[in-house]
Amino acid sequence: MEEVADPMSFLFVGATGDHAGHGLVTWAVAKRLSEKGLNVGFIKPFGTHPIRFQGAWTDRDALLLKEVLNLQEPLDGICPFPTSQEPSKEAGVETILGKIKSLAQKTSKEKDILLIMGSRHVFFDDASYGVSDISLTTELNADFVLVTRFRKVSTSLYSILSVRSLLDDRMKGTLINRVPPEKLEEIRNQMIPSLARKGVQITAAVPEDPFLSFRSLEEIKDVLDGEVIRGEGKLHEPVGAITVGGSELKGDLRLLKRVYNKIILLAPGSHDLGLEETNPLRSIAGILLTGGRNPAPQVLNVLERADIPVIRVEVDTFAARERLDNAAAALSIKDTEKVRRFTALMDRDGSLDRLIESLGVGAA
């Protein structure tokens, strides 16, 4: 196989699974690189969230970053293997690696840096066609950034040191994400110095931020294959909590207590936004009517007067809750505030700029 030219122009962003947040990290890095005047390319070789777009399969992250970076490449040139069911899976690892390396070379032309987003897990993924992120990084001779979600110190240490042992100096940074606030001091004062003594570069320890996990009404509708009954113009609104109770139903909205097939979607509270709690009651962002039920006319009238969106879903209440609980929050082009907030968390100690500097790329 041909050698990939200029390895410094390739940055692989990998994760240790468990909703680590490497999609948000990739977007934040791409944004900062662009702000510094660099021409940024992007590929995601293996899809992890297949979606249909204009009659063809692609990956959700590929579609997002194409729009974020205003990429001119076609989607099949950004994500060549969007699903795990394609016939090319039978072509063999060498053929697949060859196609990806050729694509990386082609896409990186006239780019200052090419971002490569990995699968769900750095070691192996069901959609990876037998090609792990580690082996692909090695084949491309790419720089590597690891994103790991903090669970406990021993687990995080094992994951980080395992990747470091396989990639050595190609590992340019490690981002320990979604750290509970009460664990931050331990991570910064004990775990990070311990890793530094072993040669592991730590980019940042980023605290858990509930705002980054908020879903929009539109995303909830899509997860549940719902139908909007009213409130189409408010689907961008964030949802901070979900309940089947009725303590938030006041005034005329108390009529909804008679509706049993429902889920109440609550707007983020002050605490969720990092503000001092002034009112324990949250406003209602929307109502899910479960079991395929239509609202009674008097109920719909009340919701119209309160200007509350209504979404009807076919599944029952229990199934809807279960599906929402099991579905990770998905990024969309409308989530620029999440990227801004995440970037601000990294900029508190300059960790994002330090990562960019470690790549050795200059302004175009």
C-alpha cells in the first residue's frame, strides 16, 4: 500500500465508548482549527449512527460535519462505510484499509488538516468491518486524541494506558470527559500527575454538564417517530427532564391530569443551567401523547392557549420512556450553543489551544 504523506495533517479522534462525547469534541476541535485560519477536512470511515438522506445511507456525524465545515465532498466520500450491512464488508481488511487510505489522501489535498472520527470504541466496534480505530490510526500514521468518559479511576487509567501503549507518541492528548464535579479535584491532583509521569499527555478533565445532554423536542420526536399535533415552530426548544407526574400542571393545565397516556417534557431548570435555583417548578416544554391517542378537543384547546407543543407517538408510555432512556443525545447543526459551552469549559485552562499547538499545524 502507498504511504500516507505528511502524517501531521491527520488527526484521529477516538473514544472508549459509553457515550464519551467524541462527536462534540470533534466539532469543537474543527471549529477552533477553522477559527485559526486552517482549511479543515473531515472523514468518518465507519458509520455508527446510520441515517437515510436523499435516498441513500450515510452517518449522522458525517452529515453534521459536512454542514458545519461546509465541505464540498459527497457524503459517500466522507463516510464510505455508513452501515455494517454493506457487501464490501466481505472484501477483507486489506481492501477496506486501502480504500480508506486512498480516501484520506484524496480528501486531505488542499487541506491543512484532516480530522478522522472513530467508531464508538477505540479497540473495536460492530460497524468497523474488522478494522479497529487503533489499527486504522496506525495505518494512516495519524496523530490521535482519546476521549474517555470518566467512570472510576481504575477503569480510566486502564483504558488510557492501554491506548498509550499501542500508539505511543502518536497520542497527542487525552480528554477525560463528563467528570462528576466532586471527582475533579482527585482527577486533577492525583490521576493526571500519575499519568504524566508515565508519559501520557492530558488535554483536559471536563466536568459533567447537564446542559450538554439536553435533547430538543425535535430530537425526542425523531427518536420516538412521533407526529407533531401542534407547536411545530417550537421543536428547537431544549428538554431538561421527563416525568409522568403532574406536579407541574397548574391552572387550566390540571385538566391533563385526567389524561393517562402522556409524558410531560420539562424545560431546563435554573440548576441545569448553572444558575441559582429560584423556582423549583419547571415550565412545560412539551407533551407526549402515547399509545397513538389523539387529544380530546378540550385538552387540545388548553394546550393551544398555553402554547405548549404536542407530539403523538404510537408506542405506550413505558416503551417511550425506555426508548428515550436508551437513546444517547444526538448532535445537530442547531446545537451550536452546546459546542460554545463545551469549548468554554476547555478554555478555562487553555487546554483546547494546547491540543491544537501539539499538532504542529500552522495557519494557512
